[in-house]
Amino acid sequence: MKELTLEQEQGLLGSVIRGERKLETLAGLKIHDPRHQKILLCMTMLDSLDERIDLITLAAKLHQNEMLEDVGGTYYLANLSEFCEEKKKPPPVTLGPKTNKIKAKPYM
């Protein structure tokens, strides 16, 4: 089994929540974080019932199984779903001192 870092676990689970990755692609991976194990368990439950895995259905299934607070609540799930999105964004552009010297040309 391939061992994952915490960030890799977050990224993979987040991509399943966003629908970018199928749950089956996580088969054979070793999930260490207890929160992520519970999330994966509920994802598997949803999948076995042929239910869509998204933020709302996952939160509902975790709540139904009294695990939502154990994993950090809906706040943590939302952060998971945005985890990879933040990494995909280009870094902010830092404008150098020359940009302060740009003068507006009169409109003609």
C-alpha cells in the first residue's frame, strides 16, 4: 500500500468531494489521519448506495453516523473540498516599484 502525507490525503479526498476523482482511485491507499478514515468510510457507504458523493451528501452521511463533529464539522469538509483548488491558483503577482511610475495618458 502506498503511504500518503497529510496533504496528499486532503487533496485526494477533496478531489473526490468535488467530483474530479472517482472513489475507486483511492483503493489500495493507506489513509492515516483518523478524520480522513471516517470521511473515507462514509464516502464508501454513499458509493455502495449509489449516492452521489459531494459536500452535502457527505456531511449528511457523517451526521447520520454521528461522525461529523469527529472529522471537524462542515467547516473541515469545505476546506477539504477547496484544498486542491487553492493549490491550483496562480501565486499572487507582486508589482514592483516601477508600477508606481506609470502615468495615465490623457484620453483623446
